[in-house]
Amino acid sequence: MGLREYIIRRLLLLIPTMLGVVVLIFAVLQMIPPELRAVIYVTNPRQLQDIPNIVREYGLDRPVWEQFITYLTEVLHGNFGYSVYYRQPVLEGLLRRFPATVEIALLSSPFIIFFGIWLGTTAAVHRDKIPDHVSRVMSIVGTSLPSFLLGIVLIAIFVAQLRLTTVGRVTNIGTLLLRIKNGTYHEFTGFLLIDSLLNGDFLLFVDVVKHLILPMIVLVFIQSATMVRVTRSSMLEALGKTYIVAARAKGLSKKEVIYKHARRNALIPVITISGLLVGGMLGGLIITETVFNFPGVGSYAAQAAQSFDVSVVTAYAMFSAIIFVLANLIVDILYAYIDPRIRLG
């Protein structure tokens, strides 16, 4: 089977996977009274005043299979309901918050992946020596340390004491919203790092970067711990293989043996962790965004959950599932590209 056929097959498998996600979410919704589920079908705030009519119109008191067809139809049309807490359509809220999460996730991911691979490789090469001990201590601390605790400590030091930055996405969000309303600032992409440069506002760009530093430090320290452990374990296994012994016997340099042969073959499990890690961050960083008051999809869902905003919570569950499914798809494709035996098996 060629790579193209493998990709097509994986894309087709997305259909039953996503259908299963919809069925699961719908099954959970059945535990909620119809009057509370009605907000999922609301498209404007005026409809909130006549919930019984929504229940009748969308058949929330009809047999389950009829309700599922209605729910699936609404989902396929992109209608995830109206948020009672935020007073806006749920899809609009998610799309508006998503760029903030993408910025922090994509900026943190390269540091997490490269630092994790580098430190894990170094630890494996210097097994039971000082670099290995240091990496293991960092991995244990990073894995066990709660992200909210590290975030609070950083806020106490850099915000409360040193006053080097503030929490949130920008220092003065009110001024930025006023500029958008007055037309002196244009939202081209929704990504503040890009839009600030497109608007020629370098001071805003620097301000956005300052607000990203502390959340990124938390993510890099916490998330790279797993990457270090997986890389170290995979490298140790690869270094013990017979082809490594043969490569050394041929007279290849230590650098060639480690980086050209051992590490390349040790990257497959690392790719898995990387894909799931990036997918998880794109799906929302609930704790980190909440601690730093960062307006991403994670904090959006967390605040809605506290108010039992059913439409936002269910839409967020669907959104997170889509992100993870796509992340797994990309990982599978990378697998097949790196190791042809996977697609031929």
C-alpha cells in the first residue's frame, strides 16, 4: 500500500470516529432534562424566553433516535447553540478564542519538543552520569508539579514583586477594543502577534510577547518532562540494538552513531507524544489559561462549566475531540512516512 492510499484510508476512518464522538456526547446529553438541553438549539437570545417552544420545535420530548437525527443535523450545520453565560452564539465564542490558544500552543511546542528531545538524548548518551541525573530530576519535578502552582509562583515573582508583566493577553484590553471599534486597529487574522505587525504597532507586539512568556515557561517546563522521559527510554533501547554495535564496529564516529542511526530510529514514540501534546494544547489549556487569565478556549470552557452552560461545554467537548482526532491522523501519516513498514503491514 502506497502512502497516498494509506492517507485516504485514514481519512475515511475519520467518519466513523467522529460519528462515535457525536453519539457519545449525545448519550451524555440525554442525562440532562430537555429544558436545559434546549439551549443547544437556540440561535438568538430571544428564543431563551420561550424554552417550551424550543423543546417542541426540535422534538426534545420525542423518541431518542429522532432527537439524535435532529442533533446530528444541527451539528453538521455548525449550530452549537447559544451561550447563556457569554450571551453569544457558542461557535462565535470558540472561533474568537481559538487564535489565543493557537498562539500560546504553537509558540510553546517547538521549545517543548526540541528541549525534550535534546535533554532526553543527552541523558541516554550519558547514562548514570550527571546529565542523566539532572534530566531525571527535572522530569520527576515537571511531571509531579501542578501547573497551577508553578503559574502562581511565577505570577508572585514576576507580576506582584518585579512588576515586569501582567496577566491576560494584553496590558489594556479596553483600549484595544476601543481601537477596533473606532477602526484604528484592524483584525486581519485574530492572532495578535500577526495583527499587531500588520497594523504597524510594534509596541503592541512587544506587549503581547511579554504576556506570552510566563504561560510558555509553565508549558515548556511541565510538558517537556514527559518528552524527556520518552526520548531517554527510546534512545536507551535504540543504543542497545545490534545495528548500533555494527555501526560502531565499522568505525563510524560517535556523533554519527548517535544522531544518524540511534536517534532517528528512536523518534517514532517521540512523534506520538509530540502529536498528542500539541493536539492537547490546541484543544485548550484550561488550567494555564485560567491561572494567567488568558482568553483561550480552555478558560472559555472552564468559566462556562462553572455556570453549567450546557451548550458551551458540549461544543468544547466536540471541539477537543476534533483536535485530537486530527492530531492522531497527522501522527499516523508521519509514522507511515518515517517507517514504511507501518503502511505495508
